[in-house]
Amino acid sequence: MRWNIEYKETWLHQTNPTAKLLLFLPMFVVIVFVHNPNVLINWTIGFTALFMLFSGYRMKHVLLFFVPFLFIFISTSSSMILFGKGETTWFRLGLIHITEESFYRGVHLGFRTLLFAIFGLMFALTTKPVLLFYSLMQQAKLKPKYAYSFLAAIRLLPIMLEEFQTVHQALKVRRAAKAKGFRGKLELMKRYAIPLLSQSIRRAQRIAVAMEAKGFTSERTRTFYYEVTLGKYDVYLFVVMCVIVAVGYYMAGALPYVAIKDVR
């Protein structure tokens, strides 16, 4: 089974994967230590605009990607809003206790979750796995035997999904795809697990032999088919991120959405 979603390559796709990773990872740490909801709201708006405008995907696909994270936003924020602690009570009914402090903490936690999702989606949808590992080998000096092992493992995932569907269709033809009772379900699990595990072991063995034959266990310097380098698009990304962070922080003080500046 293959899912092909059309997209246009933008300058975000041309950035160096390692540079992009090194720019995104510190943002996760920074977001955790920001306790001003106005700052997080501004950053969410800015990075969402960056993602939507330059991801290269159609708007309907972008919105579809956001759906599960919107559910996470609602669940995380609502749990804090409905059951958080605070002194200024807005509403109380049984276990539900909504206060001013819990409301702002819930909104803050929800936007923090959305920011994590935006950075994760931006990296995943604008970075090719092959170029990521080539970049890690060339810029981060990751050993080739580890990088190619990860690439082989990633390649096995869609193959295993296709094999699962093949086994499922075969069991449906034989009317053995359903089971009743605990023992029946265990037997059904064996029908799926045994052929999938046996095929995976055979394929992993063939890949391991092929990698050893091509010298992936040696420590000598290797050449690469793809040369991944740093370029002007990495500077563009760094500048754009700095502008969004700085403007978002400034606007949080100049034009705040809410009066509270620290939810702790």
C-alpha cells in the first residue's frame, strides 16, 4: 500500500537536514521554559504561517495533518482547564472546577503542544530521510554502518505493511481472518505473526549480508553518492526563525492577548 501526496519543493526542502535539526531542537527546549502564553500564541501563529506557506503541500493536506494535533490541543488544554487549581473561581460543578489560573495554564499548555507539533511536522514533511542520513554522515560524522542500517530499517516498514495486507487478504479468502473467544484470538495472532516474522528475519539476514559484502563494517573513509552541503537556504531559515521569535516576543509585551504574563 502506497500513499502518494503531491507537493512542490520549496526553499524549506532545500535546507540542510542537519542544520534544520540543529535549529529545531533548541526551540523545543526554549518552548518548555517560556511561561508567557502571549509569546507562545505569537510563535504558533508565526511558525504555522511559515509551515503553511512554504511546506509545498496543498492546504487541504496541511489541515488534514493538523487534525490529530488539534485533538491533542483540546484534550491537554481542557484537562488542565477543567481540573486545574486556582484561586479565582469561574465555574464549579462536582469535580469540575474552572478557575482563571487553570484556564490560562490550559491555554498555555495547548499552544505549547501545537508548537511541538508544528516543528515536528515541518521537519518531517520537508526533509527526505535519505538526505537526512547522508547529511548526518557528512556534517555530523555519523558512522555509515549506523546510518545505512537506519535507512534499511525505514525501508522495511512499508514492506511489512504490504506483507500484513497480503496475509490479511489470504486469510479472508480462506475465511480465517476472524476469531471468537480468547483462544481464537491468540490463534489468529499466530496466523499473522509467524509469516510476518519469518519474512522479516529472512529479509534482515539478506540485508545484513549485503551490507557486509559492501564493506559497511569497515572504518575507512567512504565516498557518497549524494553530496549534502550547507547553503544560503540554511541562512534563510535561521533568519526567518530569529525574526519570528523576536517579533513574537516583542508583540507579546506590546500587544498582549491576555493580561497574565506568567502562568506558573
